[in-house]
Amino acid sequence: MRILIDADGCPVVDITVYLAGKFNIECLILCDTSHVFEKEGAKTMTFSKGADSVDFALVNLLKPGDIVVTQDYGLAAMCLARGAVPLSQDGMVYSDENIDALLLARHTARKIRNAGGRLKGPAKRTAEQDKKFEDRLFKLIQERV
């Protein structure tokens, strides 16, 4: 088992790298050339800024049982198909039971935006969200080691 982080815009990189180190688990940070991550205890892999280049690289690296930290529903769906365990930055484990509804909501939101509509953005991140993510990742790791 490894932990792979879709790091572009990810607020929980430090928490993830810390927990990976605590359990001596290989941790890979994947990002594009507009982001630079160098974290002790993790290997950073940088890819071109092309559309979804990081996502496709991550999927190609996956092994069944890997944990993937991502906020991207499309990437999460591909990870599920490869036997990985995708986890959102808010601590939600993506699953076969919830991914279809999440993808539909994303599609609907895109249609609204494309039609000129506006949607409220996410609220400011809280310490409670970080704690929920850390607790869920800790539990996922414990279940697998």
C-alpha cells in the first residue's frame, strides 16, 4: 500500500505526509509544473500542465489497495475502477455507493456555469475539516497495515 496525493490545490498534503511517515508508508505527491512541493518523507512527481495530465499519471501508477487523496470526483471514479481507495480532503471515502451521485452533481454544476449561472464557492477551510481528514486517513491506514 502507498499513499498518492493529487496535490494541486490540496490543503492536506502536510497531514498526509506526516501520517505516511508515522506508519512508514511510501507517499507520492503528484503535481503539475505550476505547483512545487518538496516535503521530507515524500517523493514529488511533477507533470506538464496539460489537462488532466496529473490525473492520468496518478491512475497509471496505481496499485490495488493504494490510498489516493483527491478532491476530483472524476479521478476518484478512475481510482475506484483500479481498486484503490480514494479519500477527499474533507475525509469522505469515495465508494461505488456515492460516486455516481457526486459525478452527477459535478455535471449539473458545470451545466449551470456553462449557461451563465453562478454557484456559491466552498467555505473557508476549518481546523475541524483537517481533524476529520486526519482521523479518517489514520483509520484507513490502520485497517490496511
